[in-house]
Amino acid sequence: MYSRIIKFTVILVMLPMIFGVGLGYGLVNYLEIPDVKQLESYRPKSATRLYADDGTLFAELFVEKRIPIPLTEMPRHLRLAFVAIEDVRFYNHFGVDIRGIGRAFFRNVMSKGITEGASTITQQLARNLYLTPQRTYKRKIEEAILAIQIERTYSKDEILNMYLNLIYLGEGAHGVEAAAYTYFHKKAKDLTLEESAMLAALTKSPSRLSPYKNAARTVERRNTVLRKMYEAGFIDKASYAKAVQTTLAIAPFKTYEKRTGYFTEYVKQVLEEYVEHAQDVFTSGFNVKTTMNLKMVQYAYEAIEKGMEGYKKRHPGVKELPEVALVAMEVKTGELKVLVGGRDFSQSPYNRAVQAKRQPGSSFKPIIYLTALEQGYGPDSMLRDSPLSYTNPYTGVGWNPRNYGNEYHGDVTMRRALELSLNTATIRLLEQVGLENVIDMARQLHITSRFEPNLSLALGTTEIAPIELATAYATFARGGAYVQPISVKAITTMDGEERYREEAVEEPIVTPEIAYTLVDIMKGVIKRGTARAAAKMPYYLAGKTGTTDDFRDAWFIGFSPNLLCAVWVGYDKKTNLGAKEAGGTTALPIWIEFMSKALPFYPNTDFPPPTVDLHQP
């Protein structure tokens, strides 16, 4: 008798234990609960931010546009706006809101489906970090367990900070800092009460409530957030009344964002050289100080637009406008101030300033003259300018190069030959100084094109990227020293650690005396030569026009002692620009319009003559 009672008692005690262990084992195997301590080392994907030379943010590179900030940089009204609308009992529950769960459960039963949730901020954090957005009871159980574990491990402020840096708020913005920049062009710490309420309003449906799509609906939801804040005691009646009457003031999309695409793409490639993995450029949250000048970018696009208006007037029936590339570079530092690879990045992201190689025409000639100067020729050395004729001894095919306009000047100085861009005189000079010597000079100037050793080189038949020819010209202007173009000045991490700082490194190519002599000759191109239209500008300038035989490419590259600008105009297809669309007609007006606005940024000084070393014997 007693033995049966004992057995029955043991069964009554053990059965719940066995059931509990079995249920626990089943839940462990059924549910997927990660270790919440992983949050201690969790670093969300953060946007890399590009700044112009004046510190203005102009682009972000991201998989998720996010800028993590500490809770101390979020104003109190911003934090409480999210608490009011998302989880008003946030500071009182243990991760799960039992009252909210009861209300949601009742409504879901009545509607025979999951139509309402009761997720706390902690549960939303758990879901965003670890779980899928799928609406199932399994996921809700996992979410609740994770939320409780998170609350046991972290403080309320730590949880709120993680949540406000993680939440998606529309227009590609993750977290309140990125959203503050997106909608108001300011930091989160500078947001007003009504601006903070607007961000909190977006949590329900970031796309549907976007102020760029439906401002009235956004204001309605914002005012709901403000009312919730007032009812919770987070703000007083006066603040509430004033905020709900405030007009929604959303910052417009910055127009320069459409104009900096070519430069941004170029910087992306540069940044990949300084990270271990290319993906780090988009996820590591670097702050990148670039060399770009936004005012000059504006001037460049205004100049291009005006140049195209002139082109349309000369060709009223044209259906498709040519493309334009413009490179502006500081002479002394090599810093790229403008990099435009086409008329419209959104229509054609192909960067013609960097990727396209085009025939430079006569704009290649200064490299031939530089080679001659290095060999001992001078500005007054005489050249013969008269018709030429060559016959290929192997094929019997003739080549009869001509001057532009078929005009010849007989015996001319080397200075005059470059000023007037005389083809036949330059071909004879090329023969005298040697093809291989000129090709070697071009390579020393870091022009990477494949050069064919034939006399048509004097006419600029070898295709060259605009940025490479611009950099070569900057070498002339800099006194014969080459500097690699610089687009990135410094890279720092989110923690302020400097990862990289660029310093200009000069590589001597020719002596300062030779470079100065070439620049002096090129001054004459503007004063008396093919670029006379720029002579009226009140600055010390030098440069060279370039035109291909079939008018497919028009160039002008010119510079002051401080700033260089290269302009190329042409079609992507093998289409000519039209009769007499030479560099001085098509490219030079764009150059003049741009430089007239950009040059006032710099002192108006003449090119300095080479310094004499008094210590030399």
C-alpha cells in the first residue's frame, strides 16, 4: 500500500519535470536564439562620407546609409519622440510589454490573423539584428525571448542608442543621424522638437510617409507623435501647441549631388587602394576629405551649358549634342578641383575625363616642343613651314599633311610655329628631334597611351585620356616637376583615427628653365595665336588648342600659375562636330567661361622665372 503511494507521488513529481525538460528541449531545438552578447562587438554597416575642400558633405558611399552616434549626441526630445510613438512604457517593462501583448492578441483573435503587433523597442531591436520580418508566432516567441535577454544584458540607454542607430527611416537612411542629414541637412543634435517628431513619424511606413512623396500625411503623423509626447508628459502644453502649428520644412535635394557623380566614382576607385577589401569602402564609415571645390563644379556645368548653347546656335538642326569632359587642377598641389566626365552623369556615367582616350590633335604639340627645348633648341630656332609629301616605300601610299586652312608661312621661329599650331613645321621638328625621344618624353610625363612611332604623332593621332594630358600640362606650369593628380587628402575612421593623408610628391621631368621657356612660348598661343579669344582675360595665361583633322575632337588646355583647366568636346560615336568646329571655336569658350569665374579664387601673379642657385660655381 505504502509502496504504491510512494510510486504515485514520484510519478506526480517527476511527470511535470520530465514534461518541462522535454518542452524546454523542444523549444531549444525549435527556436533559433542567438547569443545577445554578440552585440558587444557588433558594428553596423556604416556609410563612408565624402567631403568637399570646404568641409561640405557631398556624397555618401554605402550598402546601408548609416552614421552611428552616441546617445549623448541625440537631444532628449528626439529620444522621447521615438519612445512616445513606438514604446511609451519602454523605461518600465523588462523587454516585453504584457499589456500590449494582451491587447494585440485579442485584436488578432478577433480578426482571425496577425494584424497587430505589440513589439517593444527592445523587440524591434532584436528583430532587426537577428530575425526576419516574417509575421509568425514562432518568430514572435523568439523575439520576446531575445528581448528579455537583451534587457538583462544591457541598460535602457544602451538599447535605445542601438535602436536609434539601426532603425530605417526612408530615402536610404538608417539611423537618426543619417536621417537628419537626409531630410534636414543637419546633425541629429541640432534637430528641433518638430523635426525630431517627424523622424519618429516615419517608423510606421518610411516610404508611404516620406515627406518628399506626401507632405500632408507626414505632417498628420508628425502631429500624432507630438500628441503622444504630450499625453506621456514628455513635453508641456505650450511646446505641443507651438510644434503642431509649425510648417514642415524639409531641405531640398542638393543640386550638386547630381553634378558630382563623376568625381565620386573616381574617388571610389582611389579609396579601394587604401582598404583591405573593396567592400570596406561602403561599410566602414570612413570620413574622406577630398579636393573637390563645389563652387568650381557649379561654374564648370554653367560653362558647359553655355558652350552647348553656342554649339546649338552654330548647328540649329542638331538632334544630339556632343559630350564634354572638363578637368580643373591646382598647379602647385596637383589637387583635382573639378572632374566632369560628361554633360549628365545620370544619363551617362561613363567618365570621359578618365576612361575615354581621344586624339588630342595639336594639343599634343607642346610635348614635341618640350623635347626640342631639352635638346638645345630655343624659341627663336628656325623651322620650315611649307607643304610636305611622304610615300610609304612598302605600300606606295602617299601622305600629304597640310596646315589648317592650307596656309603656310615659310621660315618661322619655333615660337611662332607653336603659337599658330603649324602642322608641317611641327612635323619637320619631330623628324629632327626623333620620334623615340618624343615618345620617351610623353612616357616620362606619365602618359600611358600606346604610341606608334610615325610622323602623324605631330598631329596628335595617338589617343590620350584628358586627365593624363591635363597632368602633363600641369608639369609644364609647375616648373618641370610631375605630381600625380590628388583627389583624396585624408581618410579617418568613425573614431577619428587617421588612416591616410596625401602629400604631393614632385618628380622632376625637365629643368625649371626648360619648363619656363615652354610656358613662355605657350603664352603666345593666347596673346597672338589660336587662342586669341582668351587674350582679353586679365590674367597671366598659357595654353594650347587641339583639333583633329576630321573635327571629331576639340580641345583646349590652358593654365595660370595656380589653376589649370582642360576641356574636351566630342561625340562618343565616330561623328564629327561639324565644319570649322576647332578647339578655339568649341572648347575654348567653355574654358574661358569657367576660368573667368574660377581664377579670382587665386592671386593674379605671373609665372615665376626659375630661381638661380647662387651657391653654384
